Amino acid sequence: MKLYALLNIFLCFFSISLAQTPDNAATIEYGPKNLTLDQPFLISVVLRDVETRPSVIFPEIKELEKRSKSATSSVSTVDGRKVVIQTITQEYYATKAGNYLIPEFTLTVNNTKLRSEETMVVFAKSGEEGENAVAAENVDVGEVEDNSQSVFLSVQTDKKQVYIRQGFAVRISLYIAENAPVQMEFYRFNEQLQGILKALRPVNCWEENVGVEEIIKRKVTIRGRKFAEYNMYQARFFPITTEDIRLPAVKLDMLVTESGRAVNVEKKLVKGFYSRPVEVVVRQLPDHPLRDQVAVGQYSLNERLSSDLVYPGESVRYMFKVEGVGNITAIPAPVIQASSSFDIYPPEVSQITKRSYQSVVGEKTFNYFVVPRKDGEFPLGRYFHWIYFNVEKEKYDTLRSEASLEVRGEDYKLTNLSLSGSSGLYDNLENLDSGRETIDYKKILKDLTNIVIVLLLVTMIWVFRK
């Protein structure tokens, strides 16, 4: 009888424990597995409820070449609780068509080991491109004026001139020609890289760092000559002042092996390689009343009404989503035109930001609760619009709502709310109890579950001792 009771307690304890999902669950996810040669195979690490992005070193896969890395963060509010999801993605390219076996592997993320099962990926030829279409990339490196340099350090930017708050990329790479008559290895690299970044990082810029935790080698072609590129750092910067950006020349020491005149005699020495200084000109925006406040980039509007026909006093949810390329985190809320026809509550804000060397793209969503107070036809473009500077058109542009809300029924009037002399649902706000806390049902349920587990443990110990 005692054994039976003990077994029941154990089963109940483990079922409750398994029902509790860890807050910081991390998973490995694959992208599509049927691809063409110009498409990358993607391996992603997805982390939930993690504010800071961890360091992730993805595995080397035989016959696949590591390329760019990207980091995406999603921030939203669910039931009054902030939810953060971090996604770190590594791209792999194939040099020829065929079937590729991705063996099982283990990644260590935040001191937790994540295991992935083996899988098969199929790469097919991409139309008119040959089998070696992605074996090498053509790279425009302005530091090389001819092909005489076999080894050089490069600090590159994708733009030489930007507007204030417009993003530009910075990439630090070491290039070694395939036929270079030297052998070399990195020397005290982490220490050197920190010094290089300290010298290069502009203080008047917002940085969106992609994150390079390892040096990735890739084959590139520069003016017809084949090189191996060792990428050490990449990020995008958004200048917040009109001061020009000056990236000074930096030095990277490498351990170079030289063969002596005597047979089988080699000598290792430290040799420095220097980059050239780079300057990015920052332009001020044209005159405008909101010049110092607007976002800069390329954006579009995605909007949605939960219902386009309501009664006065009935709430409707309106989503105003700004999508595009730019500093997503710094996007301001749309301008709201006050009206006696509506009560518009402050929005719930969520955002998704994807960072890569090529761009920072994403979306920022503003979810409003709107309560109409009188009947009629109301084009929301009168009340919701968002002004920004379009870098492609080089002029100010406006995203204006094209939705329309139809309100049918008698005007909305309550004892303490009337259209005459009332500003809306915010009347008597000073009389409300702002100190009253909201109820977190998830936390209460979790605490109750923990209490039940403790009681089960106590009961199990009591039954066992008896």
C-alpha cells in the first residue's frame, strides 16, 4: 500500500513538473531544405525571454560554405507581459548541385547544450547559372588599386555619404591571395580586435551589431584575382549628429612563417598590416518642422481594422504597422489628430528587427483601441499619419491611413461622459486609483503549481518515513 501511494505521488510530481515550460527555452530550427545554388541553407537558434543576444558558434558542415550571419529580435507585449524572442541565423551555401547530409550536432548557448538531429538538404542548379555560381563572390574593395598586394587589411563601408540617421555598413576583413607566397596565422586576435574596434567605433552613431563570434573564411574575387576573405567584424551605424564619420587607419599583427635559405628551416615573425582611413560624409535633412524627430529610411504602411462597422461606444482595434529599412528601434509613434468623434487609447507597441551586413530591416507595430462617440463615416487618414524622410526619393514623405470606419447608431453618452464639455474617456482621470496593480494570472498559476509540488514532496517524505 505504501509503495502504491509513493508511486502515485511520483507520477503526479513528474506530470506537474513536465507541464511547466522553461521561460528561456532555446531551440534549433532549419530553413527550407529544397534549394537552388543561389539560395542559402539556414540554421537558426531561437531563444525566448532572453534580453541579450548570446554568442553562438555554428558548426562547420562538409562541402558547405559559411557566409553571412543575421540576428533578429522580436519584442511584444502579451497580457501585459513583455515577450522577447531572439533568432540568430547562419547561412550556408553549396558550390555545386547535389544532396548534402547535415549530420547531428550540438551547440552550446548560455551554458545550455542544444542538440539537432541529422537531416538532408538538396541543392539544384539555379537556371542559367553554372555549378560554381556561388563558389566565389565578386567584392568591390576600394583599398586595392592594383593586384600587387597579396595580403591586406580592409575597413569597408557600403556608403561614402549618408543623411543623418541613415544607416551605413562597416566591415573589417583580412584578404589573402590564393597564390600568396606566405603562411600566416592570427596572433593575439581577441586583444587586437578590441583595440581596433575601440579606435574605429564612432561615438556619434547608433550601432546595430550583427555579431561575429568567429572568423569565417570565404572565397572572393577582386578584380579577377582570387582571395580568401577572413571577416572579423560587421555592423551598421546610424549617425545621430551631422558630424562627418572618420574611421582611422588601423593595424592588425599576424604571425607570418617565412622559409629560410637552409633546407627545412622556417622562421616565424610578427608582421603588421594596415588599413586605409575611411570617411563618411553626413548630410543634414532639408528644412522641416519635424526635421530633428522624423525617422530616415524606406518605409511602407500596413494597417488593419478589427471591424469597419461598429456602434457608438463599441471599441475597435486598429493596427498601424510601419515596415521597411532603417533604424527600426528608433521609429517614433504616428502623429494622432485629436477629435471629439473618437477616444483613442495609447498604443501597445511591438517590433521585429533583423540585423545583417546588408541592412537593418523590420517592422514596428502600434495597436490602438479606438472608441467612436458619434455615428458617421470616418476616414482614419484624418487621424493617423506618420511623417518620415525617404532616402530613395530624398524628400519627406507621409504614410497616411487609407482605412475608413463606419459608425451607426445613437451618439455615445453616459452619465459621466458627454460630448459637451468633455474630452473623452480620460475625464476624471485624477480620481482613478493608479496604484492598483494588475493581476498576473500566469504568475499566480505558476506559484500555485510550485506550492503543490512542495506539498507533494513533503507528503512523499512523510509516507516514506512511515
